[in-house]
Amino acid sequence: MSDTVRIRRALFSAYTKSGIVSLAKEVVRWKGEVIASGGTADVLTEGGVPVRTIESITGVGSLFGGRVKTLHPKIHGGILFRRDEPADVRAAEEAGIEPIDLVVVNLYPFTSALERRAPEDETIELIDIGGPAMVRAAAKNHAHVAVVTSPEDYARVQAALNQGEGRLSVKLLRELAAKAFRVTSEYDAAIGEYLSRNGASVELPNAWSVHLPLQKELRYGENPSQKGGLYGTGVGFPFELEQLHGKELSYNNYLDLACGRDTIAEFQGELTAVVIKHGIPCGVAHGESLEDAYVRARAGDSLSAFGGVVTLNRVVDDATATRLNETFLEVVLAPGFADDALEILRKKKNRILLRCPSDALLRPDTGIRGRFVGQGVLLQTPLAARGGEDDWNVVTKRSPDDGEVKDLRFAWRVLRNIRSNGVMFAKDGQTLGVGSGQTSRIDAVESAIAKATREGHSLAGSVLVSDAFFPFSDSVERAASVGATAVLQPGGSVNDKESIEACDRLGLTMVTNGFRVFSHG
């Protein structure tokens, strides 16, 4: 087998036309023939390149609004037949199929439709079919066919044709083929993610294959001794973030922002502020105004708020900005900032200010989630949106009153985003003490009480929620001792009766919802 391939015939079908004329002229210079489709043929002809149209080869024009142009045996046969296989050569000759040795294709810009939030019908039409089919065919037959998928490679291939006097090295063909498969993989991944986010059911895949391009190198990973990078298709969170001010985002900033986005998405219609520290919602609150909500959220754990990440679900006004400036904060994320608010907040040189469209900020993440475990990967479906009043079961003699119901609902939504073992005291739409990441339930309760005490919060009349059952009655007894009046927990312990009897004895109401929300993230 020769270590080079002569380019006798090249097919051009490019959505992005920039740069194709020079490459096509190089093919013609070495006695190669150029085939092209529709608009690509027009551009090449205007550029002085002699062109055969796809239609003149297939005998069929463009069909179904352009959905079918190149899907034809005379095109795919010309790409796929093996030049060193006598049976393939005979079959091609008998069918009148001419070889195509170079395929220059770039795909419909599907991701650009996502970035500009195009209507669904337009987005679906930008799912390329013929392009990826040709790219994959050429890449499969890379021993005989070169495939170019990126305008960045035009000059390189043109130079190689010039140096090789119309021939390309097999080594280059293999390299281009590898890149082509990465391109189609990324393209399909973006489409799959789009369809999953837009109503398709989310199930665990039988196989998980991911190829995500590096979008950004970070200053470092979780620690300065580690390298870090942000990978993805460039669509969806966190790529919807627009940075307005401050230093570059760090690895840990992205982790905190994801937690902040997940937490605030629990409260789509209610004015809410969230303070995140080390991946934990340490303060969450509703308010009469955005300023009020933020002040209450910060007061939930003002010590932890120092150096934290704040997420807000309303446009930041100057009053809220002034309050934000009272505390050292790493990041502020909101749907927008009033001009005066931006001027106030930009006085802090390094603070990161991020804007994110409301629909993106408040859209729950419905995709598959996972973590690396050594050389393996754990995947799971998203946490179901359960645990509301429809799932509640009052197990004590006393039922919760309207105020307790409201606080329990608020606290449960926050708790879904707290690291286990997680418990939380709340009252009047404000977190008062969060206990998270503890190795026992009672330790989590004691941690939450200690934080509330440190902040000067009275827990009288508060509610306590827990992300899993109470194995013993000590947690509810301790909650009662500081004035809590209502408890919500999944239930399911063999000692549930002990905790229920303790609540009845101490005058607390207990609700179970049969829905554990452990998080080891």
C-alpha cells in the first residue's frame, strides 16, 4: 500500500464557505476534479473553480427542503469503496460510481441555534444528516480518503497538497479521520443533551461515551497543585454565564455556582437569595425585597458568608448592591444588574459579577449526573421533584399548622441541596442553622444548633428537616429542647416509633414523606 493518496476528485459541502475557494483551486491545480452541492457550488464557481454539481452525478435534485442532497449511492459509494479490494473496484465500475478521494464538509451550526435560543422547529432543521454521514464514511475509509471538517485545517491540507504535488500522506489522512470522529461525536452529544433537556425521558444509558472539548483552562483545580479545565459543548449551564466584572472563575467557583443554581431553581416564583460556601447552601431566605432576602440569607450564617458565592433570582438594584458590598464575597450571580448597582459592585476589583438569563438560572437540571470513582464512573438520574405536601404523612397526634407547613416546604427544598448527613432549622422563609457533612444525625443537629446560637437566632417556633430518617429519638428531643415545633423527615427507620412517641410527648408535630435526599457530592 502506498504511503500517499492522490486526490483525483474532491467533494465540497460546507455550511461555512470561508476559505474553501483556495483549497478547491489547489485540488484543480493538480488535475483534480471538484464536486460540490448547492450554495457551495455557487461560491466555488464565483471564485473561478470549475465545478460538477452533486445533482449532475446523482441525477436527483435537492429534496424535502434540503434534507436530502448527498444521501445517494453514487456519493457514498464513491467515498466508501476500497481502492485495493478488487471486488469493490468492479462493483463501483459496474454501478458507474467514481471515486471521491477528498471530502470537505463542515456541519450545520446546531450549537449556534442553542446559543441564540432559536425556536425548536428551526433548531431541529439544523440537525445535519448528510454532513455527518459523509464525514463518518470518509473517516472510516481513511486509508483511501481524506476528510476535512474544520476550516482551521484548510490551509494545512492545501500546503500538504502543494508539497505532495496533489497527494496527501496516509498519516495525515488518519489524523484527519480521528478529528472527524471527534467532531461528529461532539455534534451528536450536543443534540442528545438538547433533546434530553426538552422533554425526553432521562434514563441510564447502556453505554456512556463522552467527548467534550476543552472550553477553558482554569487557574488551577481544587488546589493550586492541581490543573483544572472546563469542558463541554458550550451550551447550557455554566456556558450561559456572562461575566461582567472581576477575576477569572476558578474550579471551586464553578462548583459553588452549580450548587447555587440548583438551590435557587427550587424557588422559581418566589423572591429568593442563596449564599453558598464550599458547595453548601449556608444561608437561604425569601424576602419582601431583594435586599431583604439577601440580608436574611446572609444572616442565616454570616460567618460562613464571608468569601461566599451569592445567587439571586431578581435583577440587582442599588440597595441590594450596597448590602452586598458590606461583606467580602467571591461571586455574585443574578439575572441582571441595574446600572447603578453595577457601578457600586465594581468598586470591589476582584469580585466576580455574573449575569445569567432567568430561564437558564431557574431551570432545574434534568440531565444525568455522575462522578469519577478511580478509573470508573458512577452515573445516576436526577433527583425527582418529590417531597411536597402530596407525599406527606402526619405521623403524630398533632398536625402542622399553616405556618409550619409553609416553613417545612421551604426548608425541604433547601435541604435537597445540602450535603448529607444534612439537617436544617428554618423559620419564616429563612434558614437559621444548617448542619451538613456530618457522620451522624445528632452531630448534624448539634452543628446546626451551634451555628444558629452563634448568629443569635432563636429557634423557638422553628422547624427541623432531615435528609434521611432519624435512627434514634435523640435528634427530635434535642430539637424540642431549643424550641422547634415541627419536624419533616423521610421516615423508614426501625426506630421511627421511638421518634414519633418523643414528638408526641414533647408537643411536636412530625411529618414523613418517604423520600430520602442524601447527597455525597
